[in-house]
Amino acid sequence: MTIDRSASIATRPFGRHREPVSMIGLGGGHLVRASVSETDAVNLIRTAIDEGITFLDTAWDYGDGASERRFGKALAGRRDGVFLMTKVCARDRRTALAQLEESLRRLQTDHVDLWQFHECNYDNDPDWLSAPGGALEAGLIAKETGKTRYLGFTGHKSPHILRAMLDIDYPWDSCQLPINVFDSLYRSFQREVLPELNRRGIASLGMKSLGGDGQFITAAGLSPEECRRYALSQPITTLVCGVQTLDNLAQDLAIARNFVPMSTNEQAALRERVRREATDGRHEWFKSTNFFDSQYHRDQHGFPAHAAVPR
């Protein structure tokens, strides 16, 4: 791995709060994949921080808690220099508060900067979260007690569900959503949700810029730079990047440090290149299949164990 330190990583404001965060963030889901040991993960996290990545992403359910534990070990002595986010899976107040306490213990901290309601992928998630005794009440308690500074939500299944989340009477701080060139042509979060986030000053956290499993590269033939650069050229706060090796990290650091926004014409040309394969969702498995749907949430909603996409 060779890291070019000739340029720094730019920051962008965290929505209306204006607090700066790095334009790329480190995703915690990839750090618990089978190929990544705990030692490797801790080293990746520490290297990312040392190289200027301040936005850190994880979740209560990643690797049955292993992701949060790995972040906790890596952040020893470094907590004050980062913007730490984790996600909660529960939809009721009591369980959500219990998951928050577990997350804080694993992360070895007394607070997170951002707590997000994870995987709002089901049409009734907004109703469950905002009902009396719902998890949103846990979020309000977490803010009142200083255990989180901000509240947000995530989703990757359909824009209409995130729009329903936005209809809840709460001044959301953030929303994490797929942002990529394929999304622009199929059930588009970029077209249907992102403009409203920016109108309200809600921090927009991009994800799935390579597809979640790299399929935009391996199956669709795009380059990592094309994919990351397209996503970063959208009006988003940060782009969460999943890495599994130091070489992956060096690649994304170079893309961020050398970033020049794609022109309108460049973006249009890239969309035309992928149009035929983009409009049926074949590469956006997180929308068109259940491949990326957490089993916790499938159980929560009474769905059977999911079948993976044939590989």
C-alpha cells in the first residue's frame, strides 16, 4: 500500500449544523467480513483516522456486534478527533435504549455523535418508529441525556419509505441513502429524496456507491474511481466507503484527495453508458433483492430467512 499524502481530504458541512466531516467516511459493515481479522480491522480504522477520515460508520447488528467492538478498540485515545455514528435496529423504545447502551459499551464511549434508525426498508417502519412507545422516543431520550448529539435514519430499499420518514414531525439531522450512477435511473433516491434533504438542511450520507459488494465493478464494468467520483459529485455530506484492505483504503484516499467534480456532461455520459443495465435494478441488489436485508429486520417483520443472490 502506498498512500499519497500530498493533499488533504476535504471536509463538508454536516447539513444545517455546519460541523465539518470528511467527504468520505469509513463503513463498518465491511470490517466484519470473513476476510478481515480483528487486527486488520483495528489497523484499518486507525490508519483511516490518521489519514484524515473523521466520519466513522457502524451499526449495532454488524457482525453481531463485532464491528462496534472493533471500533471501540481502535478508538482508544482517538475518540475526540472523530465523528462517530452507529445505528439502532429496534423499533420500540425499551429495546432501542437497551441497544444504545450495548453500543456504547462496545464502542467504549459515553456518547455517539449520530444515532440512526437502521434499515427503514419496510413500509410500516415509519409508523412503528413514530408510534407511542416507538424507538423515536428512545432517540429523544438519548439526545436529552447526552448519549447522542444527532438523530437520523437509513434505508436502501425504496425512496417512498424514506419520504415517509421525512413526513414524521421531527427535525431530522441526517439520512443515509444509496447514491450512485445506477440509482439515478432506477427507484432513484438521488432524484426523489436528496433534493428534499438539501432543502431542509438534513445531512445526506451516501452509501452503496460501488453496489455494496463491488458488483458495479465486477459485473457492470465500471472503475472504482468512476463510481466514487460520480457519487461525490452529488450534493451529499459524505460518502461512506466500505474497505477490507489497506489497498482499498489507499485507493479511496487517493480518489478523495484528488477529487474533481464530474461535469454535468460527464455525469450524463456515464448514465448513458449504464442505462440499459440500470433500469431493471439488476445491479442494485439492495433494492431489487433481499441480498442486503438484515436478518434482524426480516425477523422483526416476520419474514423468512432470505436467500442470497446466486454468485
